[in-house]
Amino acid sequence: MVRFTLRQLTYLTETARQGGIAQAARQLNVSAAAIASALDKLEAATGLTLFDRFPAQGMRLTRAGETFATQAEALLVQASALDRRAADLASGRAGRIHIGTHHALAQQIVLPAVLAFRENHPGVRVEVKEADYPALVDALVVFDQGFDPGRHEVEVLLELPPLVLLSGSHPLAAKSRISLSDLTGLPYISVSPAGPGPSYLQLLQAAGVHPEVPFQSQSRELVQAYVGKGFGFTLAGFPPKQDCTTEGDPIVARPLKESIGHYRVVIARSRQAVQTALIDRFLQVCKSPISVSGLAGIQSSANL
């Protein structure tokens, strides 16, 4: 059990620094009697004689007092740092946030949100876990593929109608929008696994288009590379970041004329999780135009 207080240690170190109780009292703006009483209690609690007292000449630390005061000073520095840390945590200037997201959303939504958030919260550590849907049932920014409303509170961030990704050299690339009939007979390049819930391919099949699927890959970059080589087309919620693939082939994104459904991007929060103001602030950034401005144009063009 600690037998002394931070206040007593403060009075000790200031008295040692000033060389007397009266001087320390003036510096700390407290009464000399309060300091004298605190030092007496500190010596009684520790069993140490901390000061040699010289009438009319002030006070000087004993050898034991010097050792004790040095460690007391270090403890006060740590306590001050802890106090500042607590204030930063309480105000949201510091802390840690764990974000879960699907890999398809990490670059498009979460990365811009993290960059914007860190500008105003440089002391907050943001940790992002990117994985497939089954590993992210308690995540925040994900595709809505069947959350249990009893376990999660779900807020729709945006809706993604599918875009047709084609080789830039394909004849359909000259069109501003693609009809389902245009896709008849074209091979489909699939991202696999798609996760639970209907995939874009299944939405396409439900609309009456049943393409061959000669290529499947877990890598979106490889899927785009296949498309860029003219091996087929694919559907995606986001246009490629670059107008060419990793192989250097041109690739374009075109909206569908017909509506075949969409994916919803949601913020999903576990009802059992502790909700903090810091998390609320980050989620507000995710919902801000900074994170979704690039997607607004996609939605509007897809709905023309």
C-alpha cells in the first residue's frame, strides 16, 4: 500500500528546490503550515528524516532525502504524463481504434478516411484489419451480406450498382453504358471466393445472362489483368484506380443500362461492443464527402 500522496511529493520536491518551507509555500501558493504538516506526515509514513533543518538558514535534504526526492521527482513526471494522457484519451486526442473492413473497401473508403482522420487526430493509433467477410463479422466498414439485426446495428453508407469492366480495346469500350444483351456470349472473369450473399455474377445470372466462367482468382489485380488481355469481362462495385492493368493493358469501367441489383456498403457495429466518442468520430469521417466523393460520380453515372 502506498503510504504517501503526490501532493506530499510535490511539497517535498519544491521545498528542496527552494531551500525552505516559506519559499516553497510562496511558489506553490499554499500556506507554509500546509507544507510543514505534509512533510511531517511524509517523514512519519516513510520512517525517513528527509530534511536537515537549520534555524534561520533554511532546509537541506539529508542523504536519504536526496535519494527519495530524486525518485519522487521521477514519479511526479510520470504522474504528470499520465494525467495528460488521460486528458487526451478523454478528449479524443489520443487512443486506439480497431477497424475491420473487406479488402474491396479498404482502399476505396477506409484509406481516405484514415488519412483524413489522422490530420485532426495525430495522437490516435488507427489499426485496420483487412480480410474476407467471414473473418469480419464484428467489423465496421463492410458489405452488407446478411447481418443479424439482433447482434449488429447497421447503417447504410452507400449502394454500389455493378460496373462492367472491359478491355480498353474491346468494341463495347466505346459505349457509355452497357446493355445486358451486349454481354451475351462474353466470358466472365470471377473473383472467388465472393463470400456469403449474392455475388455480382449471381445478380447477372438472375437477370438472365449466364456467361461461361473460364477464369477465377482471389486477386482482383489478376482478374483485371485477365480482362485487360481480352479474356472476358467482370462486374465490380468500384472502377479501377488506374486506366490500365498491372500488365499495362488499358481497362475501362462502364455502367449497366439495366438495374440488376446492387451491393450495400454499411457501417456495422456490434451491439455488445463498447461505443466510444473516438469511434463515432472516425465513422463520421467514413461517411463524409472525403471518403465517398469519388463514389458519388460512379452512382450518378450508373443511374443515368
